[in-house]
Amino acid sequence: MSSFAPEWIFNLCSGMIATEFISKNTTLPAISKKYSECISKEYNEIDPALFEEAAEQYILMLNELEVGDESFNYLTGFCCYKINFVNPKTKRNLTGLFSKDLKGTTTPGYNVNYAKKAFKAYIFAMRSGQMQLAPPGWAIEKDISVELLKDVAAQDVGIESLFN
């Protein structure tokens, strides 16, 4: 039986894509393709264009807020939040026998509008003092216990991806 990635994983990957885009010299399509291929090892493939659009929405939102150099911090904060929390008051459990957070769904529960709302909610909560940015020195590939995503976060986009 095929399964779709949980919504939080789609939102997290979109944040990871946006973070890589603003911090590395590569393209959104190349990074989106890398994450799409990674996700397809565990779940149904997500169209790279969907990842690309969600990441672009995050970046556009940060541009509208005119946060400038703080964009990277906002995005890593969002990724840190998605990995560690279900909501501001509930920690995410990614380990143990009864962890359901990684379980796929029978229908896709993610889309660009939901991802945009989740990111907007994080920014609002962070700016109102309910959430914080990621701790200094925090890195996705060090914190995440999901091997699938740890590997893709540490992997650079190859030069050949830029021409596909």
C-alpha cells in the first residue's frame, strides 16, 4: 500500500529547500528535485514543482516582511520547530515503538496553501514571543533523527542537477 508523506514533513522539506536556496549557490528546481527523490524512497513521490512553490512562498513572505539577512534564521527556526514540535505546546515524538509522526497517510494532507499558513503561523508566534528562533549553531543535519532527511540535508546538489 502506498502512502503519502505527513504534512509536517512536506512543510519541513519546503523550509529546508528555502534554507538551502538562500544559503547556497544553486537553484530552487535542483534542490526541490533532490528532496523529491529523497522523499520517494519512503513515501509517494512529491512533485518537485510543489516543493519549489512552497519554498518560494516562504521566501516571498520573508521578503514582504523585509527581514533581509535574518531570513536564514527565520527559516532554520521554522525547520527546528517542525522537527521538534507538533504545536507550540506539544513536543514531537520521532523515536520509539509508538511514534506515529513518521507514518504515511492514505491521501496527501499537504499542499502549498497549508504550508504557507504553517510558515505564517510560525512567524506570527515567533514575533509575538510564543516561539523562538533555532538555537545558535543549530543545524538540521545534526538535530533531525529521521535518517532519510538527515542524509538529504547533508547532501549537496551536484553541478549536473543545475542543467536538468
